[in-house]
Amino acid sequence: MLIKLLLMTGLISVFCQDLRYRAVYWWCFPVIFVLLLVLAKENADWHSVVANSLYNVAFLLLQLAVLTVYFSFRQRKLVIITKGLLGWGDVLLLLCLAFYFSPLTYLLFYVSSLIIVLLFTLLIRLKDKEAGMKVPLAGLQALLFAILLVADWNSSFINTASDDWLLYLIP
């Protein structure tokens, strides 16, 4: 229970910091990483945790490589996406989450959270034309992950550390 409380505190802290300052203290990510690793180990054996983590990290690296190639091609020069396009906090949070989720659940969270954050950002921009261009991606994803974890912990159906619940939905 203490680990879950500490994790929720860390995730809400990331949310608040990113929303307010568009930056997050670096030490939040190692703390969240360790807490997620402990929770992942509670849900599965080390072999599964390591295998799932490798798949998720490979997917994340592929996404970052595709973004780098896309923006480099578009601007006709090498673009480092963590300089102005994607913050290090965004990357570090996604990396931390990669060590907790099962592969399909990670993919589902990644895609759905990006869609939700995009819709949220568009709504804010429609309401406030003067809103800044920076998107608090890590903060909003941390909030969405916290909500998902609460649903996971209070539901016998959802299990974010396993793909079985998703595979059950596929006819």
C-alpha cells in the first residue's frame, strides 16, 4: 500500500510540476521507475518483466527514431527532437512506464494517452488563443496513468501489467 501511495504522489507531482512550470524535477523519474519496477515484480516474474520491458523500450526507441527522421527530413537537417519538440521529461516518463506495462497495454496507453492529450490541447487552444505552444505531455500522461492505476487496483477486470485482459476483448 505504501508503494502505491508513493507512486500516486510521484505521478501527481509530475502532473502539477509539468502543468505549472512545463518542467519536472529529474529525481522524480528514478523514484517513479523504482516504484513501478517493484509493482511490476509483484504482478509477474522477473523473466516476464524483463521481456515486456525490452519490447516496450524497443517500441519507444523506434518511435523516437521515426520522429527524428521525420522532423529531420522535414527541416532538411538533423533534428534532435529533445531540443524544442519533445521534452526530456516526456521521454523519461514513457521510459519509466515501459518497465511496468505489458506490451499491448503499453501500446494502448501510449496511443490513447497521446490522443487524449491532443484533444485536451486542442480544446485549450480553442478556448484560449493566447495559450502557449508547449504541451505538458508528461504531466497529462502521468495523470492519465494515475487514473488508469486506480481503475486497475479497484477492478478485477483490468490488469495493466498483463495483456490477458486485452486479449480477452478480442473476439
